[in-house]
Amino acid sequence: MKRFMVLVLLAAMAGPAAARSPCAAARLRGPELEFALKGTDLAGALKLLAEVAGAPIVVSGEVRGRITMRLRRVPFEQALCTIAGLRQLRVRIERGVYLVTL
């Protein structure tokens, strides 16, 4: 019983094992995208990028603002991480879903 409790406590302290940040990877993956958006809602732009790439995404309601961008032959994760970096957003993958939060 004590051993089980210790394992549960260690697992809780470690956080979700399935979550990782794609932005920390040496090589950013995904299909290459081409986009031109001007003055577009940020959350909508992120969802559109993911839809075109065929990637599941959840964008927090706290993500607000507008963005103008032009991308040519940029892998999906690179585009996502570049936008996130400009707006100080966090991107992580949890169970195959991209999560974007403040």
C-alpha cells in the first residue's frame, strides 16, 4: 500500500507525461504551408493553420489579438511556434492534440 501511494504521488508531481512542447524540438514537423493573412483574429488564424495541416488544435479563450503574416513553404509546427513566440503563447502537445494557451 505504501509503495502504491508513493508511485501515485510521484506521478502527480511529474505532471502529465503525455504533454510536450513541439517548439523545443530541434526539427519542427508538419506539412509545408503557404498563407497570407492580414489583420486576422489570432485564434482564428491558429485554427485555420491547424485545419489546413490536418492537425487537431485547441486554442484557449484567453488568446486574443490580430495577426498579419505571409508564409511560404513553412512546416506547420514552425509556423505555429513562430506565431506563439511573437505573442508569448505556450504550445504543447497532449495526447496528440496541440494546446495553445497564454
